[in-house]
Amino acid sequence: MARQAVRQANRSDVRKHEGFLQHGGYRWLWIALALCAVSIAAYLMIDAEPRPRGGTIYGYTLGTIGALLIGWLSLFGIRKRAITTGVYSLKAWLSAHVYLGVSLLVIGTLHAGFHFGWNVHTLAYALMVFVIVSGMFGAAAYAVLPKELSANRGETTQRQWLETIRSLDALLRDAAQPLDRTEADAVRLSTEQTTIGGSFLNRLSGQYPGCGNSRAISEISRLGRGGTSPHAAALDLVDSLLKRKQATLDQARRHIRLRTILEMWLYIHVPVTFALLAALTAHIVSVFFYW
Amino acid sequence: MADKVRIAIVGSGPAGLSAAAHAAKIGVSHVLLEKTDHLSDTIYSYQKKKYVMATPTQLVLRADLDFEAGYRETILDVWNKGIADGGVNVRYNAEVKGVSGEKGDFTLTLTNGDKVQAETIILSIGTQGNPNLMRCPGGDLPHVQYQLADPGAYIDEHIFIIGAGDAGIENALGLAADPAQANVVSIVNRSADFSRAKDANVTNLMAARDAGRVSTYTEASPAKVEGGWITLEIPDGETRLKCDRIIARLGSSPPRKFVESLGIEFTSDSRDAYPKLSPNFETTAPGVYVIGALAGYPLIKHCMNQGHDVVEYINGNVTLAPADEPILAQKLAHLPGGLPVAAWLEFLREKVEILNGLSPLQMREFLIDSEVRFYRADEVIFERNSIGSSLFGIASGSVKVEINAANPAITVPISAGSIFGEVGLISGRRRGSTIRASEDTIVIEIPRNAALKLMASVKEARDTVNRITTERTVLQIFGSGLTAHDVADVLAKSEVKEIKPGEAIIREGDESYDIYIVRRGSMVVEREIGGKPVFLNYIPAGQWAGEVSLVEGGKRNATVRAAIRSEVIKLDGDLFRILLNRKPELVARLRAEMSTRRRINEYIDKEKDKFSGVLDYYTSVAKFLVDQGVGEATDVLLIDERLCVGCDNCEKACADAHDGLSRLDREAGRTYANLHVPTSCRHCEHPHCMTDCPPNAIHRGPDGEVFIDNTCIGCGNCQRFCPYGVIRMDKPPPKKPGLASWLLFGMGPGPGEPDKAWKEANAKAGDGSHKQAIKCDMCSGIKGGPACVRACPTGAAIRVSPENFLSVALLDRGRE
Ligand SMILES: Cc1cc2nc3c(=O)[nH]c(=O)nc-3n(C[C@H](O)[C@H](O)[C@H](O)COP(=O)(O)OP(=O)(O)OC[C@H]3O[C@@H](n4cnc5c(N)ncnc54)[C@H](O)[C@@H]3O)c2cc1C
Ligand code: HEM
Ligand code: SF4
Ligand code: SF4
Ligand code: SF4
């Protein structure tokens, strides 16, 4: 066991088996809760008249904490991509990101003192809420979807699906040789008009109404099969190839759908973060200069 | 051929070529006999454009042919020209199948019946051996081939691959890779599954089969070959299929039989043994010399130097100092005493017991790989818990072992002539104690590979190491103030046994009470619950099994079987009980360990009704992990697919931390119960990849990582030997713009390994980098440890070692 101790010691927590939500025994959840509790308690205790808001000491404090938090939260994208040396864990960062990010909801609202209006201050607040809500969506997706992703994928990889589809296409082209014109055209629907990913809506819904391959399948079955002639055998072969292709397509598309959900919120989360940073700057500048 | 030549050189690899070139140069009559119709078949068979490296760099080339690092094509051209210009007498298609006569008057018989007369023979046939042949009728037809140089060269053919080992599968996949070639590729496997090949290959083959690119015939064998057709014997009869080409990959038989038929003795029966040689490369058959890979020197430079030297020796210049003399001299220069190289070699050989049986030539080779070190009194040689698998022999002086970590004053001496460090060598585990020099001491440090080779080729060395290891293991494991004297009886009856994977050493319900020490490999402990085996525990090398029945009597309460190929030391129960009666401390020691094991047992007993599903789960996951090589791993990357969002940040981090090449493939690999074992190095206790690395470029580093250093020649052997398919051959991509330029201005390909198109577009010509073996190095030297794990945002990626993961931790997972 001694050798374990040595390795453990110089390896921080790489062996800990905990997800980002549980990280460190919910350390950041507790810290975030404490932060919220202190803020709320202070808000109630100070109970100043007029009600505390941005302009008071208490308000400044919360505002500063909030702004620093937003700045720090925005750095996550860089932390994620800068592979530096040193003991850090992106999981710990994400854990803190998620819980402190949610706590901003409380801090920001208290900082605003429930005063809203049509101005840059409320714009900043709204953008912040928007980022946070999208983040919550993302965290929820991260927590539940991977299991489905794994179940769908089994032990195959994306590259294998693409290769399978490509080689089925080659076989389909061969198999279509003995067919007559209309039938061959149906097969070409599959080989030439099938997109795997498709538009954002396709990917998100997993529905592919105009899918060339499914059209090819129904065309072929409409054109009729059966019998024992060589021609019928060729049609049977085509039909089974089309169905194999469909199965692979379905699997790939389920994968794509889940990956789309796991990623799409980032297309809100990140751009709105930039908008938020701009609005926040405007908010701070306007408070200091025009107040 | 009537004329008798001075020297017949058999085999035109780098060794034979160089010998022939030198003979021609100094005007010695000679003939170079080559089996194929071209020179140097091994190198000729490298893949096209293979970059051939000229290691070791510090060794000077002493040959009449040029050789420097370069492409296969260039090197072969230079040699072809050198041989033609030098007036070398070559005979192609001249495979030697037998030799008769004696020194001064040999007759070599070729397969075509021709005879060649020679005074001496240089055997430089390498280690390739001969491919096993197709034995069915028609197996000798011209469209049956045993090699596939360029899979791209065949179009529109019906091709059958016979033999479904890695080579066969790789050929099949290569031929079917490009649909445009329109080959119809089939692979024929004698057994029902593809268990002989690597997982990665089998997975790819299955995918290719499912995609209709390759047909597979299992439990099938060729029955007859005709022009254009092959007949296969399949389980329900025979079938005749269209076939334009057959590629038989049935393995090859090493050339040893042939060599022995010439009256040449080998150093031992082991498969790794080499012919016995004098310092001048003469074998036990006078007048027959062996050089090159066959003599145990696989690097081209060595081969060529030996070719030169052996001709000099045969020509009477017996005092010529070998080309490695300066290297050895430099190695020994720092030692006190200032002896010449030969004297040092003799000194070491005589003093260190396990080296006694070596020949002067073997000693030279040995020293090239090893280091001779000088330590002053009290200097540390190695520390407890450091990683190391080299073996030390004490040439003069003595050392002391600090057996008690808490009190370094308690030491045990080891005297001159003996060895230490053997536990790390045998088990691949960390050093058990710190060792210091007691006085001024000279030791020889023998790296793992050289030590294994030594044990394989010299029986006395093997016996000595085994005897010493058993004694020390027993003393070290059981501790409690035992001395060698106490355990002498037990040791005298001890046995070292090799255990096959899955074989049981102890069976539940048996009445036996022997005790076993796992000396290499690992064991799993199972109990039958509700008619099914339940996984209880994992025993790594360096621990023992079977103490409960020994101490407390009664039937065996669990089954212990090998997780992987293992070696155990069996200690006789009766003798051990006598020892226990004399040594109550030892009983206490065993009981302490038993209590932890018993806790697991009781826990399982308690849980078994409530959680039978969990236990099943636990057992099946443990089994899956052991099958995936976790049983021989020291450190393995796992991905919990319940958490992995597929962002591939782990791969990107790996690439960014390592010259832009990722050493892991997250998606590939096996998955069970949401536990995914990605394609990434397991840092095996006894790495298979080290088996045959010509420049010895694979090592175990200070953190236990198995890594490949820069001397890698890119031969791909390690890739073939690694059963987990984790080694890739590649060269670093061009440097990309930094993260800030990408974030702000979108410059470069962004984080992670650049795609192929970018690599090609940005490649700089002649940047001097060539394909080398690339694998996970556990991020050694990178502060903070494994980048893949640090960069996983969700905590899905973890690195574990089997003894803390293959444990109750799995039970907790099952319950979630
Ligand atoms: C893929 C690969 C890459 C490598 N890369 C490198 C590298 O980059 N640098 C390096 O230094 N080393 C490299 N090596 C190792 C090196 O190629 C070999 O160790 C070396 O070629 C051995 O030389 P040799 O002369 O002893 O035997 P070989 O080169 O094996 O030559 C033996 C010759 O003998 C002939 N022969 C065999 N039997 C008979 C017979 N009965 N009668 C007549 N002729 C016979 C064979 O046809 C062959 O031509 C590599 C090895 C491999 C497999
Ligand atoms: C104002 C508050 C927030 C800001 C400014 C912010 C900003 C960011 C930024 C810049 C990224 C990097 C995205 C990338 O480059 O890939 C990110 C990622 C993320 N954020 Fe937030 N965030 C905020 C709040 C939250 C909250 C409240 C949650 C969850 C409850 C959350 C969850 C996440 C998650 C799950 C990721 C993705 C991690 C990954 O896959 O790399 N964020 N955030
Ligand atoms: S590369 Fe070597 S150490 Fe790593 S998994 Fe393969 S055989 Fe084991
Ligand atoms: S430990 Fe380091 S080298 Fe190994 S896979 Fe992870 S990042 Fe790559
Ligand atoms: S970094 Fe983690 S979540 Fe992302 S792909 Fe790798 S294991 Fe999965």
C-alpha cells in the first residue's frame, strides 16, 4: 500500500471518482449557499430606509462581488483550453462555476434591490439571468444526457459509423447495377440525397422528414418485391442494404441529437456572456460617471 | 561451382553485406548467398518510404558500405551500388539448406541442389526465419504469397488472407481500405473467434465485416488451391470460391532449427537464447561464425560493424578491438582504478556471481546496455518506493538494506558477488527498501531487458536470481524479524510455479493449507454465492494468498485464480506451521492482514441477500476490467460514461501537452456498465511493448510510467506487441499559433491535435522529424500530472490503479 501513498501524494485528486456536481463533497455548493445566506441575512439585517440598493455600502460590496464573479466565470472558456502545468482540475473549476454562477442570481438580485426599469442596469441584470439560466440548462444536460449517449454508442465510434455508411453506399451502387431505371433512381435517393447531420432543427429533433434513405426504402417496397427471379434477389439485397444503412443512420442521428443538446446551449451561454460583459461595463461606467 | 572460397557468407542483410563488402575490399575470395532475388530482405520488406534510423549515434560505423539514417529506398540504393562497385560476388535465389564438412572444407547445399565449397562460413541470416507454408495441395502455386508489401498494389482481385493473427487482419484491412481498389477480400480463420489478435484489430475487422468490406470464414481452413479458385473446408463441408491471390500469414518459424543443424549450440533452451559465441563471433562449430541479429545484435550499425570485424578476424587480425571499445572505455572511465576495458569486463564477470557464466562477447554486449557505478560509503543507491526494474550486482564492496522504514538504523547487509533490486525486476513493483553502500562499492546496474535476456540465456544466472528472490521475498513480505536461517527449511521446499490466466491456485472447499506468494502478475479472489462466483478481492504481485486455512485450519473459504499470466511461490503448509509455532510475531502479522480481508468477506456476506444484483454487477465489472488488461496495469485511464459529455477535451489536452499528438483515443476501446476503457496505455507491470525494441528505447520512468525515448527507430515492434493497441506511429505536427491568437484572431487550428489537412498544409519540408512510436507517458515531467484528467470538465476521466479500483469502490458504484 505504501506505493499507493506515494503516487497519490504527487497526483492531487486525479484518482477521485466524483462528478463535477459532487466534487469535493459538494464543497462549492456549500460555499455558494453560505455566500447566499450571508448576503440575504445582511440584506434583512441592514434593512435600511430607503431599501438598500446599489448606492449603499452594502450594495457596493455585493456589486463588486458580483462583477468579480462574472469576470471570473467568463474566464472558464480560457481555463478549459489553456492546458497549463500545475495542479488544477477543470472539474473543480466547473463545480465552482456552476454553484457560484447560480449564487449570482441571489447576489445580483439583492444588489439590484428589486429595482428594475428600462435601462442599461436592468439590461445587464437580464443578460446575467439569461446566461445563468442557459448555464443551468447546460448543467442539467451534462448531468443526465451522457448516460444516453453511452447507451446509444455501445462500443462503436463515430468514425466507424461514417465508414459503415460509406461502404454501404459503395455496396448499394454495386447492387443497383442489375436494377432497372426507376429502381436504380430509388437507390440513388439513398446514396446521393441522404444527409447524416442536416439542419439544426433536424439535429435537435432527430426527425429527418426528407431523408433520402427512408424514401429509398419506401420506394423500393412500393415497387414491389418477392419472387425468386435474379431480379427479385437483387431487390432483396438492395432492401437489406438500405435497412442496414437506416439502422446506422438512426444510431448516428441519435448520437448527433444528444450531442446537439449538450452543445447548443453554449451557443447562447457564450455569446450572451460577451453581451453581458459589455452591458456590465456600461453599467459600471454609467454608475461612476453619471451618478 | 568447383572453386572453393575462403568465406561463404549466408544472408545479405546489413551484417552479411558488410562482411562481403569488406572481403571484396581486402581481396579475400568469398561468395554472398542470398535466399531472395534482392539484397537485404528484411530491410527490403520494410514499408515503403520507411525512415531507417542509425542508432546508437555514438557508435562509429566501421564498414566499407555507407550507412546513414535515411529512407529505405535511399539506403538500399546505396548498398546495391556499393556491392556492385565493390566487386562483391553475390548469388541470388541461393537459399542454404544444409552444411557438411568442417573448418577449411565446408560444403553448403542450396535448395536448388547446387553446392558451394568454402573454408569458413559467416552466418548472417537474421531472425526473420521462414514463414510457415500452406500445406494443402496447390499451396506452392505462384499466386500464393507470404508477404504483402503494398496493399495499394492490387486492384479488382478476389484475395484470400489465410490466418487471422494481427498480420493477417492488418493485411485484410489494408487491402479493403480503399473501396476504389474494388478488391473482394476474405479472411480465413481456423478457430471460431479471433482471440489471437489484438482487440483493436478485431474491432476494426468486425466493423469492416459488418460494413461488407471483408468476408470472414471462421472454423475454416484451405483444402485445395487451384489457379483462380480456392477450396475451403468449412464446418458444414467444402466450398469452392473464386480467388486470384492468396496471402498466407501463418506465422513464421525461427531459424533456430536450421542453425542448430549446423552443429551450433545455443546458450539455453529459452526462445530468447542466442548462439554461443567466442569474442570473435565463432560458434561452437569451428569455422562457422554468426553475426548480426542472429547473434543478438538487431541494430543495423552493429550488424555492419560486425560484418567488417568478423572478416578481419577470419583473415587473421584477431587483436582488432571491436568498434564499441571507445563506448565502453567512456562508460568505465569514471571508475577508480583505471583498468583497460578488457580487464574491467573480466573483473565484473568474475566478481558478480550471476555473470560468471557469460562469454567475453556477451559481457561486452551486456556492458553496452548496463552501467557500472561507483558509490562512496553511505551513498544511496535507490530509495524505498522509487520505481525501478533494473537489477544490481555488487562487484566490490557491500551494501546495506534499510528494512525498516521507520528506523533506518536497522539494516541487513548484502555482500560482494550478490545481487539486489531483483524484486522490482521480477514483479515490476516499486523498490521495497532503501539501499546504501556500506563502504566504497562498485555495482553493475543491469536494465530490465538485459537482465531478462541474461536469465533467459544463462541457466545459472536464472537459478541464482530465483533462489535469492524467493528468500528475500519471503523475508520482506513476512517481516517480523525473520532471518534467512528461520526460513531455510520452508525455502528448501518452496516451488516457483507459473500460473496460466484463469487457473486456480486455491479452490473454495479444498482441505489444503499451503500459502502462496504472488511474485509476478496478479490474482483475483472469488467466492461462490448463490451458485455464482462473486469477485471478492484483487491480489497484486508482492502479496500472498492462502493464510486463513494455514493459521486457522478449516477448508479454503475462497477460490484464488490468476488474473493474468502469473508466477507464484508455493510454500509448504506443514513447514510453515512449524515456523509459525516458533514465531508468534509472524502469526500476528498474518492475522492483521486477515482481518482486512475478513472484513470484505463479512461485508459481502451481510450484503449478499440485500444486494445480490449489486454483487453480480460488481463481479461482472471486475471481470470486464481484468479482461481489459487492468489486472496487469499499474495505472489506467477510465472514463465514466455516465459523466462523459464527449467534448474530447481530454484528447485535446493530451495533444496540447505533448507536441500536438494525442496519446489517447477516447471513443475507441471497450465499454461495460458505463465504464469505458479508452485506448490509452495501461502502464503494464510487465510491458509487452518492451519485448523486442531494437534500440531499447522503452523504459519505466520514476513515476511508474512506461515511456518511449527519442532513440526510437520507428520499427513498429512495440505497436505489434502491445495487446491493447495504444501505440501509434506518427510524427509531431508543425507548431501552431498560440491559444491567444486563436481565441482573438482565429489563427491556427485551435486546441487539440490539428487535423490532417492542416498538418499537410503547414508541414515544413525537411524538418527532420520522422514517424516514431508515440504513447501515453502518464504526463511524466508535467507538473500537476495527467493532463487528460485535469482537463475533463465533468470528472468522467480518472486514472486508477487496480488495487484501489478493483475493490469495494466498485460496490459503491453499483448501488448508485
Ligand atoms: C520494421 C522494422 C524496422 C526496423 N528499423 C530499423 C532501423 O530504423 N534502424 C536499425 O538500426 N534497425 C532497424 N530494424 C532492425 C534491423 O532491420 C534488423 O535487425 C537487421 O536488418 C538485421 O540484420 P541481419 O543482417 O542480421 O539480418 P537480416 O537483415 O534479417 O538479413 C538476413 C538475410 O538473410 C537471408 N537469408 C535468410 N535465411 C537464408 C538462407 N538459409 N540462405 C540464404 N539467405 C538467407 C534473408 O533473405 C535476408 O536477406 C528494423 C526492423 C524491422 C522489422
Ligand atoms: C453570469 C454567469 C456565467 C457566466 C459569465 C458564464 C460563462 C461561461 C463561459 C465563458 C463558459 C465557457 C464556455 C466554453 O468556452 O466552452 C461557460 C461554460 C459553462 N458554464 Fe457558465 N457562466 C455563467 C453561469 C453559469 C451557471 C449558473 C451555470 C450552471 C448552473 C453554468 C454552467 C456552465 C457549464 C456547464 C459550462 C460548460 C463547461 C464545458 O463543457 O466546458 N454557467 N460559462
Ligand atoms: S504500451 Fe506497453 S505498457 Fe502500455 S498498454 Fe501497451 S504493452 Fe502495456
Ligand atoms: S496521462 Fe498524459 S500522456 Fe497519458 S493520455 Fe493522459 S494526457 Fe496523454
Ligand atoms: S474530457 Fe471528460 S467529458 Fe470530455 S470527452 Fe474526455 S472524458 Fe468525456
